[in-house]
Amino acid sequence: DLKQLDEFNWWHEAPVPYLNFLFWALLCPLVYSILRRWPFSVRPLFGTVLRHIGLSLLIASLHEVITSTIYYGILQSTGDFDFADPKYLNWAYHALAPAIFSRVMEYWVLMGVLIALDHARMRREEHEQFLRLRNELQVTQLNALKKQLRPHFLFNTLNTVSALMDDNVNDARKVLSRLGQLLRMTLDKTQRDMV
């Protein structure tokens, strides 16, 4: 023999998840600041875990009391709850402990998500720093290579000019003139290095 189900009432069912998750969204900066203040990477871990347990109970209790008060206020405005009736208050009081336990579990889930996001951010920053250092190393290697190449290029050119002086003075002058132009362009123009 099945009991007859009551008609679905939006005012009974809809506010519960919305109030819960909206309030967690508002508490998210607080929970993240707690994680930053007492990270789980600090040793010894025992003191940090105890702090988080205490804070999770405090925040979960605050969350449940505020959201339940709002929820029961909505139900009272629709005539489905009466703060003056001891039966309703007794029911709300007995529902409080399991609800706080649920909020504590939600706190730890939120903390896990924030830890994962924080680790992902740190990995991304480490990767960016690695790329910056690698780029700086490549630029340094390129500059060192340039410093090695320039004197060789200059010595080779001067040797060419020296050899041309015996055979053709005009060609030697042209080479020296072009070398001077090239050196001026190198000094005057800031060129972009491509690795």
C-alpha cells in the first residue's frame, strides 16, 4: 500500500540547493584565505589538520544556521512553516546536526578543489618561469656566439683586405668601405634576435 505523494512544491525544494551553493560561493574567498594561511604543505601536518577541522565545523555551522534561517523564512512566508509552533522548531533543531555534517563534508570537497586549483596555478607558474629561464639561456648563448663570431669575421675581413692590398688597392678600399658600413649598421641598428 503506497502512500499518496504530495504535489511537488517549488518553494519547498528549489531554495535548498541554490541557497547552499550560493552561500558556498560567497564563502569561497574565506576558505581560500584559510588554505593560504594554513597550507597542507607545512609540516608538522597534525596542527594544520586540527585547525582546518575546527574551522570547517565553525564555517559549516555558520553556513547552516544562516541558510536554514533564510529557508525557513521563505517557508514561513508561504505558510508552510511556523516559528511559533514547537513541532516545527523541534524538527528544525533535529535536522541541524546532520545538515552541519553535510556542510563539513562540502567544506572539505571545496578545500580539495581549491588545493587542486592552487597546485595547477603553481605548476603553470613554474612552467612559465622555466620557459623564461630557457629563453634567457638561449639569448645568452646566442650573444656569446655572436661575440665569438664577430672577431673572427673582422679578422677574416682584415686578412682579405691585406691580401688585396698587394693585388688591387681599389678592391681593398671597397672591402674596407663596405666593412665600415656594415659595422656602422650593426652598431646603429637594434636588430631582433631570432633563436
